Amino acid sequence: MTILVTGATGNIGRRVVDHLLRAGATEVRALTNNPVKAALPPEVEVVEGYLGRVETLPAALAGVDRMYLAPLDDTVREVVSLAAEAGVSRIVDLAGGKATWWASIEVAVEESGVAWTHLEPGEFMDNYLMWAEQIRTTGTVRDGYPGAASAPIDLDDIAAVAATVLLEEGHVGKAYELSGPESISRAEMVRQIGQALGRDIPYVELPHDEAVAQLTPAMGEFARWYVDGMAELARHPQPAVPTFTQLTGRPGTTFARWAAANVGAFR
């Protein structure tokens, strides 16, 4: 069984490759823009291509049974149409649910006629690397809504689920909401980063509009949407869901463990 991993050198795709190999997959094909620099394991078949350049895909899709589809909205309809034509039997896509801006990916995959499984993770733990520069340079975090609580997930846990559902039967036609193992406030996240560093990190709460202004250089028009989301999470915390453990049989990565693993970014 040949499994194609698209975005195979990206933050999640690269981890999907590793999890497939650890699980014993022997026919893993990796799609990457630059095979020379990809530094993928030697047992992986590396092919040059990119979801945004659909003309590169027919050769990559030849003989593929199952595919991990990285999220790229612009060309998703062309990509899944080519996958269907190539005889791909199952697509496992990374999306975000029908109520998010990734809905078009799920709709396109479903309409392709290929059997599908949707992965719908919430916020990534890696998003909180946005505090790294503040912590390194000021020793504090200035941000909005310290009481806003979510259940962010580690990228490696998303990849582990992707590999599991690519290899196993019984997942066709299912959409899996994914979260980390705990609902945790932003203030507690900062405390746990400080614990990993061995010192206290004050959380300086910004008013709503100041929080938007601070994020705008990096997030542009999405800054207000993001801070509005913080306000909502302060009123209605996001609960954790048990999907990761149900699918993999092991506990998900806690924020404290993630902070310890990434402590170098905050020093």
C-alpha cells in the first residue's frame, strides 16, 4: 500500500512521515518542493511537487492508495479531482470543520467521490511561540484575556492521529475533532512556560483593542478575529475532547510537556 504524504517537509507532514515509518509502513511517498533539501529518511520515496502547482501532481499520485492532504484551499478541488482520477482510495485531510474557513477543503474532499477522513484540530500549541520574543527580551507576556481557556494540541499528536487513520480501517466517513488533553488558561500557559524556564513570568493584561493592535503586524486582518476569540474563550472555555487517546491508545501531550520540549525558544 503506497501512502502519499503531501506537505511532507511541513510542520505536520514531516511528522506524519515519521509516524508512518514507526508504525511499520514500507511504501511511503513524500511530496516536497525541494527533494535535495528535504532530508527525509532513505526508505521514503521522495517526489518533487507542490499542491499549489497541480501540474506536478499526476506523477506523484500514480499508484497511490491513500493520501494525507495538507490544507491548501486555493487548489484543493483540482488536487482531489486528480487524486480521484489516479485511483486514490482514501484521503485523510487536515481541515477545521464546516464552521471554519477550512470548510471548503472538507467539502471538496467529500465531493471528489474518494473515501475520506477529516482531521479537525483546534489551536496548535506551537501558536504560543508567539510569546517567545517577549519572554526573551522583557521577561513578561503582554497579551489579552489571561483567563481565556482553550485546549491546544501538539503538532506531533495531530501527525500521530493522521498516521493511525491512514493505516487502520474503520475511519472512513468520520470527522475527528482533535484537542490537547486539558483545557488551560493563557495565564496558566505562561506560568508553565515560566516553570520550564525556572522563573516567574508576569502576565500583563492588555485591553481588547491594545491586544488587537499588538497582534496586527503579525496577523493582519485576523488579529481582531483572534482577540475576539480570546474574549469568547474567557466567557466559554473550550473543553478538551478525548479523541486523541481514543484513536491512539495513549495520553495526549500536555502543555507543560510541550513547554519543556520547546524551552530553548523562550530563553
